[in-house]
Amino acid sequence: MNELFEMFSFSFMQRALIVGIPVALCAALLGVSLVLKRYAMIGDGLSHVGFGALAIASAFNLAPLWVSVPVVIIAAFLLLRLSESSKIKGDSAIALISSGALAIGVVVATVGNGMNTDLSNYLFGSILSTSQSDAIMSVCLSVVVILLFIFFYGKIFAVTFDESFSKATGVNSGAYNMVIALLTALTIVIGMRIMGTLLISSLIIFPALTSMRLCKTYKSVIISSSLVSVICFVSGLIASYFLETPTGATIVIVNMIVFFLFTAISYCIKPLRG
């Protein structure tokens, strides 16, 4: 216990906890809808766009988050439009935009000052690099995402499960898909500092898939996913401190362990349900 208290006495660990828990919660809430709508990899695509925006911001000495937020939001809307096109569907649209944005980011970083430390921190994640201003902005955006998700919960539920029926009943499914895209873009941007652009999508995918091993209703999956995400984040953060391993990668490994645990439990209780 003394070691835990000592760990959280450091300001960078406090900032990581303050920023990470809301981000993990946002990712879990949105992950359920994205997985069910078969857009689970949109987080990966948007994170690559985020890296391209960060590289450009770094090259021109601009504030990284202020540049990446609008760019990733625009990319999210563009991905949604492309995926609705009859010519370019879901995974193809994600691959098209993400690979292009990543290539631009690498070229800009190379032509500029090279792959500097700050860009590497965004690529792989670093709790040490989370500044106070980043923390304040991240927490504010996280609160906005959570409040908007709660406010539009019913409509998000409707377009997640049966978009055609939602349209038939007068729900503007396009607008609420835009809301999901907006919230996802914000979550990706605020999570890149700690998790890194290469791993942030795991916060969206793992908690939702883990909860679906045992939970069968949308509401129960949402609640379970939120709890799993926050617990795995805190556990991974603590483990990375004591094991001296990269924070983002450690959090992903913890999520993997919990996923396999839930999967094993689901196989064990399946005969009881039958």
C-alpha cells in the first residue's frame, strides 16, 4: 500500500489517472456501438489520421491537440460518408484514409525535424509527456463526450441495432451516425497521449468484445464495458509503473488477459445455461 501511495504521489501519475479514466470510459461507451455496427477499426483509422495531424503540427510548431481535434473530426465525417457510398465500403474507406494520413505524417516528420521525441510519444504513448494543459483539455473533452452520449443514448441505441427501422420511424439516422463519429474522433484524440496512436483503438475494441462474452443486452454490455475498461486501465497503469513497461502496451495486455478470462467463463457457464 505504501508503494501505491508513493506511486500516485507523482504528478505525472496523477495526471495519467485523471486523464485516463475518463478516456477509458468514453472509449468503452462508444466501443459497443462501433463493434455492433462493424466499425470497430474506425478507431485505428482515425488514430493514423491523428498522427498525420500531429506531425504537421510539430513541423509548424503548432499546438498538437488543437490541430488534431478538427482534422480527426473532419476525417471521421469523411469516413462515414465514404462508408455510405455504394463504391467504397467500411473497411476499404478506413484503409484508404488511414494509410494515406499515416504516409503524410511520416513524410512530414522526415522532411521536417525527423521523428522527434514528442512524435514518438504520440506514436507509442507516454504518461510522462502529458502536460497540465493537455490534461485539462482532455478532461473537458471527455466530459463533453460522456454528456453527449448520455443525452443521445436512446437515438444511438436505435441506429446501432436497426438503422433501417430507425429511418422508417422518423429518426434522422444520418445525423446520429455523425454524432457517433464526432464522439469517436474526440475520444481518439484525447487518448493518443497516453495510449499512443498505434494502441488507442484497443480501448474501443477490447472492453466491448470482452463484455459481450457474458452480457446479452445492450445496457448490460454498456455497463460491463465501462467497468472493464476503467479497471483494466488502472490495473495496466499500476502494472506498468512497477514492471517499468510501456503504459499503453501494458494496458492492452491487461485487456487481453481479461478478454480471455471472460471467454473462458462464458464457455464454462454455457452448459449451465443450456
